[in-house]
Amino acid sequence: MGKITFILGGARSGKSSYALKIAKDRPGKVAFIATCEAKDKEMKGRIAIHRTTRPSHWTTFEEPRNIDKCAGKIGPSFKTVIIDCLTLWITNLMMENMAPASIEKKAKQLVGIMKKMKADSIVVSNEVGLGIVPDNKLARDFRDIAGRINQIIAGRSDEVYFMISGIPMQLTKNK
């Protein structure tokens, strides 16, 4: 049964870099599930930069919507699976008009799959609850769904880290 490490923080807080560091320090093959879609030139450039930060021998799966199914298909030859990131995944599902309850169901399925995998999982997400209340319904809905999904993942994770300015802070959970 694999261990789940959950890393969250604000934008540009060092979440992805920390996930890569953890994975690089572990033995065995690494699978990277990327949820971002290159919908414009600027995002294509960001994705290209992210690709250069990953070792070339890692296997990348570009899966913007069905990360639960993708994770379930990853074979036992991988020792670590990185999912980067949940908030982009949630955005992709919301843009397809998926209902919040359906997104939560997919998140719970994902956790169940990760718990059954032999590989350890490292999951990256943005903490969206530290700012002001957004001024429009779509942004409020996103914040609410992302907050609930983060709670689901954190609640089932073995380790949870909160990133601040590149510094990981390990959080403890009440049992």
C-alpha cells in the first residue's frame, strides 16, 4: 500500500519544486501526471520550462481530466507517482461543467486508487482559502470545490506539507 504525501501552498510557493525533490531522493521509477493544458502560447512556454525540471528518465502522463483512471493504469514498475496539480485538474473539470458533487466523487476515487497502489504518491495543490472572498460566482465555486478537495486529500494523506516561500512546513493531523 502506497504512502500519500500532499503538498499545498500558494502560487509560486515552491510546491512543484519540493515534489520533484522528494521524488528525486527516492529510489525507483517515477511517473509524473501533468494536469495542465497548453491552451495559449504563454502556457506552452510554462509547460516547456516545467518539463526541463524533470529528469528525462521519468515517465510523464499528460492527463488534464481523468487522473483517477490514469493513476489506476500506472503499473507496479513505478515506485513514485507525482500528480501536479489538483487545482488545474479541478479547473479543467469545472470548465466541462462537471457538478461539484461529481468532482468530489472523482477525488475520493483518486484517493482510493492511490491508497491501493504499490507506488507512493506525491500530490500537489494550491491552497485557495487564504485570500479574500472572490467577487464572482465562478471564482467562489472554484474556491469552495478546491477547498473541499484539498480537505479530502489531506485527510487521507500520510504526510501533509504547506509551502511558504520555498520552505516546507510539515503539518500534523489530529487522529
